[in-house]
Amino acid sequence: MPVSPRGNGYQAVVNNKYERYRKQFNNEHDAEMWCLELRKALRNGDPIGHLIEDQNASPAGSRAARNHRLDKVLDNTYKMFWADKASAKDARRKISELLDFFGHNANVKDVTTLSMDDFVIQCKGKGNSGATCNRKLAVLSKALKYAVERDILPKKPVIPFEKESKGLTVYVEPPQERKFIETLTHWGDRFVLDAYIVLVDTGLRKGEFLKVRKKHVKEGMLEIGYDYKTKNGEPRTIALTERALEILKRRGEKLKGSDYLFDVSPNTLDRRWQRIRGALSFGDIKIHTLRHTCASRLAQQGASMQTIMEWMGHKDMKTTMRYQHLCPANMVGAKKILDKMILSIEEPA
């Protein structure tokens, strides 16, 4: 608000690009008149010295921004919002890329919509999709919002988010799954075979999968995120399929030392997965594709969007709705409800 109660009087605030002017008044009317006069002078390019000549009116925004580097603002934002989250490493990588482009010594006020356009153009030049560009811009947007809320910037510049293509969700088809199982069985690669089945039947994120321990398996259920942070910060419990439960029990019985059921590094898991998908020429099926496969199968078999959201641990229903097109049976059922109603209208009892 340009005028607001403060102490025994009223504070007037006028924002002009990256400068913020403030002045204290005894009454609301004088504060509002000062705002109108100052805005008019700024708009017309007229001198404003007489309006801000005393110490109670100053370009506070520019002074603050002049002393705040982008790297400091990004670092503070990271510590406030991401440091203790599962997404901390990903946020740190994006911050590093942002600083490589804008400069570690850049002033936060120098981040403009035009400079962000240039950043997006560079990302696209690297082959980044619109969605990938948006994830990076989201980090910068959070930092700029932080700067506004801390009175470092008077307002946040427009963020040039890209329009994201909905596209089609890639998932493993039954014939592909049979090929995975047949090949891994032939190779005698029990570890990757077990990993495949558990991942595709639970929809776990890779990080969640690597944290599965014997104590998390209870009475046919799998507890996720009760002793570590998940991506959305919320724990959940899902039911295990018969084959996934058999695998987890078997691996739990053979544990030696570590109680993690799949005790390997993320890089090792990636490397072993790349071997099987390369051998079968399934290049578009990544480990995360198995998570999409689980959600897709739930949708295809008639599970509600709410159930899928809770099973997958989605924080936003928008994420779950990408699987809505896989539920044609729901549309048919809705159509039958309308047909029944129309019939009752046309043929009253």
C-alpha cells in the first residue's frame, strides 16, 4: 500500500523501477498528496529534490539494492527455503548455473526481464526444454521475491516463463516389461531385476528407493519418508504388490552389515540401468520412467486422481492430472450417468 499507518502518523511509499521513496507524515491526507505529487514528477521527469530533501524521504530501494549482490541473495534464499529439503542439491546446481550466467559479483537489481530473456535463450541453445528453463527461472523468481520481501528490491521484474508442452507421458508397456524381465533373468542380474520390479510397482523416486530399509516394510506396506525428507517434505505409506513384497522380504533376510535393501550409490544404479536399456534399445526409458509407469498403470486401472496423488506423493494435483488422459473408462462412466438421467427425464415414471 502507498500509504499506511506507522507509529503516530502515516508512512507514504512510492516505487519507481528499482528505487523506493518513503516519507513520514502526521496525517493520511498529506501522505496521499505527497505520493501523487512525487509520482507525477517522476513520470514527467521533473526535479524531485524538493520532495525528498529531508532525511525522512529517501530512495531507500536503490541504496539497499546497491549493497546486495545476487550471489548473497541466492545463498540466503537457499538457506531459508532449500537447504534442509530433499531438493537441496538440485537447487544448488541451478543457483550455480544462474551465477555462471549473471555473474557472481552482479547486483541483484541488474537482473531484469531482458537479462532473463538472454538466460532462457542460452538454456535453449543447450537443448533445454521449456519445462527445464522454467525450473531454473523458478529458483531465480524465488530469490527475487525474497529480495522484495526483505526490502532489497521495490518490486520483482516479470519472469519470462516458457510455455510448457504437455506432451505424452512415457511409460513401460507390458511387452517391454517382459523383455526387461527375460533379459535380466538371462543375465542373472538379480539386483537390477529386483530394482526394476520394486521401482515400477511402487512408483518411488530414485532417492526414496535408495533409502528403503528393512524396518520400512511392515505388514505388506512400505513406509516412505518417516525418517528422512521426501521431495515434497511429506511422509506416506503405500501398499506393496505381492511380487514387490516378496523381493523386499527376501533381500531383508539376506542383509549383511547395512540395513539398506539396495545399498548402492545413485551413480552405480544409473550405470547398471543404462546397461540394460542400452542392450534393449529402450533409450527413452530412464529410471524415473518407472515412476511414471506406476502412476500410468494406476490411472489405466481406474484409480482416482486423489488416490494416485497420495500414492505418488505429489504435492500439487496439477502434477497428478497429467495422467488423466489415461482414464477413458472414467469418461465412459460419467457419460452413462448422464444417459441415465436423460432417460429418466424423457420417460417419467
